[in-house]
Amino acid sequence: MRRNILVIGAGKSTSYLQDYLLNKASEENLEVTIGDLKPDSIPSKTKNHPACKVITLDINNDSQREVAIQNAHIVISMLPARFHSKVAHDCLRYNKNLVTASYISSEMRSLDKEVREKGLIFMNEIGLDPGIDHMSAMQIINNIRSQGGKMLLFESFTGGLVAPESDNNLWNYKFTWNPRNVVLAGQGGAAKFIQEGSYKYIPYQKLFRRTEFMDIDGYGVFEAYANRDSLNYKEAYGLNDALTLYRGTMRRVGFSKAWNMFVQLGMTDDSYTIENSENMSYREYINLFLPYSPTDSVELKLRHYLKIDQDDIMWGKLLELNLFDSTKTIPLKSATPAQMLQYILEDSWTMAADDKDMIVMYHKLGYEVNGVQKQIDSNMVVIGENQNYTAMAKTVGLPVAIATLLILNKKITTAGVQIPIAEEVYKPILRELANNGIIFKEYEVPYLGYNPDSVAG
């Protein structure tokens, strides 16, 4: 009897996940069941694989969902995070292990005691970020500790970007994952981190003017703005004594300063809806956020508001988005400013069929061993193949697939609701990721500590 892996959700991040499991199906005696609300969107080459079974699965249909989970040996949920709890409760009821790429929610964490008592594994945060960031960081941190080292500094940055060969706009950016998450990035509270022993907080309205820079060999200079809460990883990584703890999101240099224009105008606000938003032109939308003038044009009002000149690169970036076009309209009813901005940006930043994306991850780890301060810089760059086989899908999907097989084969055995920070988890997964071209390069460099000169604003 073949072992049945149930994959719930067949979205953009599942191409490599599906291929990896199906390619292993013969040697691992697997049947891969893919359940999705719209199974017709699954590629024919996947559906026609002899080890693949495709089913219609509505996550809100209790009987449909429960039957699929009962028939599985292990369950992967690639659904949006808000749906994981339904799957998790069923997995608990029917004694099935569960794998997700999402952050552990408070509801998922509350199941830990029952999951442990049943000897089950609910592995979460096993995608890219969170996921590969945890595993690659913990491998270096534990190596440092094995030498008797004491952690002083930990900085970690990840970016989903466009590959250099497909980088053809002034923003040096295209959407390679959920556009809504990009538009709402940084909202919901101040960014929190530790710098040289002091707690630091950056409010949302200042977030995109406080950036740190890093150089990736062969790929140039990038910038990063702070993630919302770096302190979450203090205990998980055992960094209670670290003087600096900072996590951020990477972009090409200049993006954050330009994005800050939208923040200051209020265009990223998702808390209220716009009257008569449906079929409003791009130009009318921009004018919503500017003062009334009987004489000045929308362009002139915006330049005055932002204090930028016509020859400023910032102005060029705004023009490139067709923001002043009175013929382009937004077909969204009762939309928020953020939803309307997202529509406009998708018009310019959607990847073409032959475009390639790029994932960049960078860690900086400072430590002291035998009274000597040292530093390790580690980075990973992955380039996508095309619009379907993206670097994002590869770096999210492969860790999920690899972890699933390791759990199924009882190579990972520690029970509980968890993230991939234990050696039994990260060591074999990082090894298999390297076999699939996801490789970190490590450099020992002079210890610099947290460099305030690298932070703008």
C-alpha cells in the first residue's frame, strides 16, 4: 500500500513541492493527493503523473476535508495561514502529522500539549522566511557554541526580488509573492529590535527611512528595512545575551525611500474605504490625498507635497507607474487606499511570462571565543527559472517537501508544535537543499558590531 501525502492548496508556491514529492514517489512508495478548490488550475503534467491524485477540496466543507485527512499518512497545508487551524484540529482528531510554511499562530501553539501527548509532529515555519532563515542561522549559531563561542550580534535579512536579467524598471522591483503583503508591510505596530544592548523602536511612518545596507558578492548592494518584531527570535534562537538582534526585509537600494512617498501620502492605509472607488482613474486616486487647488495640476501639487523636483529620480519612479493617467481606471468597489494602490502597482509590477525572480538571504553573526571577537557573514542567492518555477516557489516548497518525507520516514521524531531549530530537523534539510542548488556561502570577516553609519535617516 502506497503512503498517501495530502497537499492542501495548489497555489504559486507549490510547483517545486509537487515535483519533488512526485519524483520521489517510486522510490519512497508515495501517492501524492493534491486537494484544491480549483483543481483545473493544476498543470496537466502534475495531474497525469501516475502517483498523483487530484481532488476538489473546499476547506470549509467539513466532511470533504475530514475524509481527505483521514485517508492521508501525513498532511501538508499550503493554504493561507488563517485556514490552518481547521486542518490542525482534524489532524489532531485523526492522529496525522502536519507540515506548514506559516508562522505559528497562538491557536496552533495552544495545541502543543495535545500534539505531544499523541506523539504527533506539527512542523510550522518550514518555508523560506520563516524556514530556511531559522535552519541556516541555527546551524551557524550551534557551530559557534560548540567552539565555546558567545553570541554578540545576529542580523538576518531576506528579500523576494526580481532577477538582474529581468530587472527593467526604475523601482528595481516586481511582485514575486503576495502583493497585498508587500503593500501592507510594516504595519500593525512599531518595528522592535535590539542595538548594542538598547531596545529600539521604529514607528511605521519612519520605517522606510531607516535602512541598513549590505553587499552580496556578485549581486551588488542591497538595503533592508526592519521587520515588525525581531525580538520574537531572542528566546527561540537562544540569543538572550546578544547585544544586537535585528531582522529585516531586503530591497534594491532606493526602493524604501521611494516607497516612503506612498506611506507619507497615506496610500498604504487599509483601515477605511474610499467613496465611489469603483472606476476611479489613477489620476483621481492620487488627487484624493492632495490639497485642493483651483489652479495647480495634480502633478504640481504632488511635487510640492513631496518636495521633489521634475528631474528627481523619485519623480521618474512615479511617472513610470502611470499614476497621472486619467484613462486607466480601478475597478474596485468600496476599496481601501491600500487595495487601490495594489491594483495600480500590479498593473506595472506583475512579472512577464519569461521573467525570473530572485531570493536573497543574508545573515551577519558576531561572537566572542577565547576573548577574541569574530564575525561570520552568510548569504544565499537563488534565481528562478520562469513565472511558474520561481525562486520563491523553490525556497518555500522544497523545505516543506523535504521535511514531510523526513517525518514520514521517522528521521524527525520529536513531537510537538514546533519550528525547525533542532539539529535533527535542520541538518538533513539543509543538506538536501544544497543538493537542489539552495546553498549558503560563508565568510569570516572582521567583527564590526552594529554599524550605525550604515543606517540612513
